[in-house]
Amino acid sequence: MALNYVWVAFFLIGFIVGVFKALVLGQTGLLADMLTALFDAAKNGFEISIGLAGIMSLWLGIMKVGEKAGVIRVFSRLVAPLFKTLFKGVPKDNPAFGSVMMNLSANMLGLDNAATPLGLKAMNDLQELNPVKDTASDAQIMFLVLNTAGITLIPTSVIAMRQTIALEQHLQNFNAADIFLPTLIATFIAFITGIITVAIYQRINLFRLPVIVFVSGFCGLIGLLHYFLSRMPADKMNQVIGVIGSGVILSIIVLFMAAGMIKRQNVFDNFIEGAKEGFGVSLRIIPYLVAMLAAISIFRASGCMDYIINGIASIVSSCGLNTDFVPALPVAMMKPLSGSGARGLMVDVMRHYGVASFQGKVAAIIQGSTETTFYVLAVYFGSVQIKNTRHALVCGLIADFVGLIGAIIVGYIFFWHK
């Protein structure tokens, strides 16, 4: 419902401002420009969604290969000690853990659409252990918050979108995976914030070996990478970040295929089975992306977006801070409400400033580092008819906010140059 109000507001406010400028300020050509922008946005939304079909088919196919080969299950087992510590009231060998781990593993690979069915299954499994059926259990709240702030190892959909737009902008040798490491750091910040926030509410002792090993190991890895990269010139750093991102992605693809071959599976057939879902996913995105881009186009063409950005920039500037990140803030504002809406705003930033711009990269990091809190709570809790969500929303929004600050800071560290 919140997205409905936001979407209608974009149209109404943009229209009122446009009419005022045309009739009172004499900008007679503005309404025609707004109409042209509206039609262009619908065309662009359709083209971008169709352009995603091939890439989404590829990744859903690869995901299916990894699932059939058991590699995703291995990923789940690697993080099982950590999550067994975090989920209160779930027995050690309960089947719910399998669904939870599969869902989080899919989220780590950035396959949001593939992760949703697994998440619904996990929520139903946890509901079977819930003594009060209309009230969220501690384990369900932890699962929801980890889902909304979970670590994204590979921001697949964001990388795919960046590559599609780069082709439209005729960029040569563009590396869409250069946001891999910054997004990983930003999403880790949100993830840890979510864990700490829920742990405070639920009085979970985080000073246990699995948690300490996980956090210290991840921080050590990021520290080493940053130390290694910070000694390089800016251009060289960007190249190395891109190589790391590309290398990790290619390594996972090869690992999935090799595991399938070792198990004597028909890897090709497994890939085709998963890839068939890719086109359907792309088609489902079309109406959402067209709707948001259309509303944003009216809002931007009327000048309203510039008013908001300039207003925030003035406040930030008065505090003595750099304002280059401000154009990416609409993505952060929309992300808790709607993934498709935030995706549309991210595309708008990339198209307006350029996919290779600092603003475009920060928008991509924000999009890839947090989840759609209100949507996830509505869908997951709604699937098991939970009415009392307790502290789930508060914890999720806190993780979102801290993750946003982290995404902006990380963007400056890696991509901003005077």
C-alpha cells in the first residue's frame, strides 16, 4: 500500500508542478517534454527488462546446476554453525535449517527471485515450531532480518542491469562487476547490524566461537583486501576490483559445473531446467519497472527530483560534507518499500548520470547491499498469516539505515576521486 501512495504521488506532484510552471511561469514546452519523457520511460523499461532475459536465464541455469550438484548445500553447511547459534528455539537437526540455509545461499549469490520460494518454505518450516501461530517467533524474526540485511556475495541482478545499460550507453570494456567488493563490504555492515540488533532484543550471546570466527574471519579478509588495494593508484584499484569480482563469479560457475560432472549428472539438462525460468522472471519485471520509470520520468521532467536533490545537497553541504552521493539517495529511500521501485530509481540514476559515474556506482552499491524490508515482511509473514511481527520491522529498518551509511562510505573509499 505504501508503494501505491508513493507511485501516485510521483504522478500527481509532477503533474501539478508541471501545470504551474506552464501556466504561471510560462514554460509552455514543459508539458510536452513531460509527455515525451513518459513514453520514453515506458520504452526504456521494456527494453531493459527484455535485455535481462538472457542474463537471468544464465544465472538461474547456473543456480540450478549448483543446486543439483549439492554445492549450495555445502555452502549451507559451512555457515550452519553460525546460524545454529543465532536461531533460538530451532532444534539442531530440524529440517527448517535446510530451507533457511538454501534461502540465504541463494541470496548470497544475488538471485532474489530464486531465493523467494526457498524463503517461503523456510518460513513455513519455522512456523511449525512456532507455539503462537499469529505472533512471530524469535527464530522467524532473526530469519526475516537476516533476509533483509543478508550478505550478498554476488549482486547478480545489479551487475546484469549495469551491463545492459552499459551496452545502451556504448561503453567499451565496461566491467559491470567492479562493484563486487564494495557491495560485499556494505552488505556485511548491514548484516552485522541486523544480527546485533536482533541479539539485543532477544538477549542472544554473540560472544560464541562460531560468531567470533565468522566476524573476525570476514573482517580479516576485507582488511587484507583493502590494505592490498589501497596501495594502488585509483585506476589500477578499479581494475583489480573488477578482476576480483569477475574471478569470483567465474570460479563459482566452474565449481558448479565441475561438481555436477564429478557426480555424473547431465549438467547441460540441469542448466536448461533452471534457465527456462529466466525469461519468465524478466517478463514479471516488465510491469513493475515500466510503472516506476514512468512515474519517475514525470517527477524528474517536472523538476521535482532536482528540488529534492538540491535540498538534500544544501543540507549536506552546510555540514561541510561532499554532496556527490546525493543523487543516489532516492534509491535508498525507496529500497525498504519496493525492490522494483528502487531498481527503477537505480536505472534512472545510471541513465541520467551514466552507469560508470560515481553516482551510478553508489546507487548500484545501495541497491545490492540491502533488501526490501516492507515487502519481505509482508510476503513472508503473510504466507504464514502472522499478524504480530513484534520487533522485526524495527530491527530490519535499523539494519537498512546503517547499511545505507556504510554503502555511501564504501562508495567514497573505492570510487570517489577529486
